[in-house]
Amino acid sequence: MNNSKMKHLFILSTLAAFVLTGCSDDNSEPTPVDNKPVEQSVAGEVSGTWTKGGIYTVTGHIQIPEGKSLTIEEGVTVLFNDSVVKPEVVVKGNLYSLGTAAAPVKFTVPDAWKTPGNQFGNLWGGLIAGPNSAEFVLSNTILEYGGAVTTEESPSVKAGLYKAEAGEHVPVVYYPNVNGKLIVLNSTIRNFNEDGFYIEGGKVIVANNVFYTTGVSGGDAINIKSGVQADVAFNLVYSPNTNALKLSNSGDRTPQAYIVGYNNTIINAGWRRPTTKGGSIWLEKGVRADLYNNLLANDRFGIKKEDVDKSVDDRSVIATTLYYGATEDAVKQFQPSVEILKGTGDLISTKVGDNDPKFVNYPLTTDNKNATFNTSWDFHVQAGSPALDKGKTDFTRLYADGLVVNGVTYKSPAPANYIGAFGTK
């Protein structure tokens, strides 16, 4: 081959290589990324997104600033690892905790801390919202081992939130914004020192949750005050120290407290409280409450009001409550009286053991002061249960059409034609 031909071929090959290189650059594959979940420590102000499956170790108090949002994706672990500070989470902006059934978000402490001596938590604070927190969502979220006592240095005390004083055990969730929205769905609240939810404002849906091992010497699972309009449905509440639902219009906020509570199952409520007060559903200070299809088994009292004359708004409705008592005391204390309210279509017996709900797996003779929950228990009911086909469905719930939060519509669940949170399997 002569030199001119060789030179020509060399030029062509060089051009081809150049073209190929250029094409390769234009269509190159993305640089491989490390898909290992995030592991990082957090303290102070937080916002943005905590990414799927990550572990975020909280080493000091944290705060979502007003006007900002924190989104927590599925499978995230929020690990409170400071036994001295016992951090609080102050939510002045918006919080979206968005787990899934398969990969819930978990607010927790190191496994080594989960000892019998720490059964009621007290190892971190709680989620304390500010007055302008517009949107607050907990979906498929586990919250456990919190409820620490406040000090003069607690962010909630300094910000004037919750009870705004030292010496108070903070609840799992405190929410005060009468113009805000609070959604809690498909979540588990366990091993907390006192109240579960303390709600002083907002449009609220609390549905399909499980509460257990809460309250050492006081505390209700769901404590609602004036300024709240809520649907509370299909929750299982096991052995709260006092009430599963404490419903009150205290505080003189507008709107008047109005709660539609339906298809809840409440077991062993109230017996662990040192003094006698309530022990299932407690009504006070002119609250408006519509209560349907609630199953009350072995609770200390029936649906009880604080004051004979002024506790309950006259528009309130109570219907189709099923009562079961395994002891003489339990049966005696759910009988209708000036304090214990009887509803339309209630299933009330006068004998120990009548109206057995026929749970799939729960010993009805379990000590009524027991606070230890067995996760193998199953509160669905079996065929032949008196709870079946007795539920009322033709009532109005507040958020059948839903609340729009962060672009998502959350609807309160439709009522069931059975009593309690669970039908047959």
C-alpha cells in the first residue's frame, strides 16, 4: 500500500474514532451511584427529605422551622440516641411521615434501651407542633419509648408549647393549630409515659391505629380539646392508663370540639389509674360527640361524663356500643346511670361474661391491669359474635369527602356494619 493510501486511511480512522467518542459522550450511561441508605446524625433545624430506608440519629433537640417542611420516606428510622438531653421534635412547619405497611417509618431508641424497666419510655420527648404548623401527617409510622419530662431548657417550654412548663411529660403528638390539618393513619403508638395525642386544634382524622403500653400514672390515648373537629375511627386501644378517648371542649377555642368516634375497640381501659376517674370514653365541658359502634371490653367504666348537667352538648348522639365485662366490677360500672350514658341500640348485659365478642385470639380473663401487649393477639371477631351485623352505618362523618394535605386526599374510613375496629378475618 502506498504512502498516500495509508495516510488517507489513518485520517478516516481518526475521524471515526472522534465521531464515536463524541457519540459516546452524548449518550453515556449515568455514573453508578451508591444505593446504600443514608446514615447520618441530625440536630438543630431540619427540613427537606429524609430518604427511603435511611437511619437518622437524633443527637439533640430538632426543629422544623416555620414555613418549611420535612418529608420522611418509607423505611426511615429516626433514632433517638441521647439519654441525657432526651430530644424533642418541635414542628413549627409541616411534617409528613410517610411509611408503608411493609416499611413503616419508626421513631425509636436503641434496642439495648428497650428493657422492662423502660417499658413506659421516657427516653425521648415527643412530636410537639407549633401554632402555625399547617399540615402534620403520620402514615404507617411507629412511635415508641418517648414521653420524657420537660425541663426549663426544653424547646417546647421555651416556645410556650404544650403546657409550657417544666415537669410535664410530653405526649406522643401535641397539635394546637385550629386552622391546621392533622392526619394519623395505620400507625402504632406504644411504650409512652403519658398521653398519646393531645390535640387543641385542627381538622383531624385518626384512624386504623393501635395504641398500647401508654401511661404510667395518668394519661389518655387520645385527648381532644376545643378547636378540634375530628373523625376517630377503627382504632384499637389496649389498656390506656385512663381513657382511650378523652373528649372535652375546654380552652374556649373556636370551633367547638366536635368528634365523630366510631368502630373503635377499647380493652382494659382505666384500671391502672391510681385514682378513680374515667376508663373508656370520657366526655366533659360541653363537647359535642357522636359515638357509634364502639366495642368496650373489660373497661373500668362505660361512656362517662364529668358533670351531670353540663358535660355534653345536647346534639350529641350515642348508639350501638357493645359492653363486655369479665368481672363483677366491670359489669357494675358500665350500667347506665346519671354518669354512665346509655345509647340507642347498645348491647348491655348485667351478667359477667355476657356479650362475649369472640375475639379470634385474646384471653378475656387477662388481668385488667396488664399493660403488656402480646402482638400475637387478634381482635378480629369470630362467626357468631354479637358484634356482627349490629353496626350503624347511616350517620355522617366529618371527612367522608376527605382532607387535602400536601396534594393528597385523606378520607375518614366508611363505617362498618359490625361493632368494633375489626370484623371477621
